[in-house]
Amino acid sequence: MHMLLRTLWIFFRRRWLKKSALYETTKISMRVLPMDLDLLMHVNNGMYFSYMDFGRWNMIFSNGIYSFSRSRGWYSVVAGETIRFKRSLKLWDKFTIETRVQGNDDKYFYISQNFMCRGELMASGLVKVRFLKESGGTVPATLVVREFGEEPRIPGKIASDWQNFDLVHLP
């Protein structure tokens, strides 16, 4: 239930978000709530993936890709995600998720997400996203970028890092 309330809050506040460019880093601040914890009293590892969803929604609302893709009958899906943990988030910690499209290949967008708390990197994730058509079929990532009015960024290192499940950290 608490995820539903957070989801509604993200959707409600999207009109007032600061606008950003496609490849710009976006940030969203959140707080660890009691229902986010596991028996060891730190954030459950599965919760990080839910937090990452909020970070990506914040990003696609800010950069306009949500409205842009919906108007064309496209939607994005997560094709894979991985995370590395450095430190634990604990009850009531206020943290920020920094989300950035690192680039794309023909098929996927590669998005990095960092969890920051008190100026420290707590965890870092890499997400692979692709676009599908509501009518069926896929939309090449390069087409999404070009129709959005940007030039594709095809970073070979990110694609190879994904294959090794290694993470790319934001600067």
C-alpha cells in the first residue's frame, strides 16, 4: 500500500517538476519508511528496485519522454537491471536518487541510478530499458532519440559493462 501512495505522489507532482534534457541527471529525494525495512532494520534489497522505478519516473516526467512516447503509442519496459550496494540505508534516512540516461545502442537505453545519502554513495544501479509499441512490436532506441530531437549516444563501454554486470557511476 505504501508504494501505491508514493506512486500516486510521483504522478501528481509531475506537472511541477523542473524540466530537464534527455541526457541530464535528474534527482528525487525520498525518505526510508518503516515498511521499507527488512528484519535487519535496513532497506530490503528488493526495495531498491522500487525506489529506482520512482527515480526513472521522475526522470521521464522531467525530460518529457513520458508524454512524447505516450503520444506515439509507445511505452518503455525494463529489460534488465542490476545493483551494487556500498552502504545500508536505514530507517528515516533521507536520500536522493540521481538518474541519468548514459546512452543507447540500437535496441536499449542504459540508465544509471545512484543512491546518495549525506553526500555518500550508498548504492549504484544500471538499468536497461527498451520501448515497445502498444500496437505490438518494438521501437528502436535510436528512433526514439532522433524523433525526440536528440542525437543518439552510443557508448560502447556501457554496453560491455552491462554484459559483465559491472556498473557505471555518475561523475
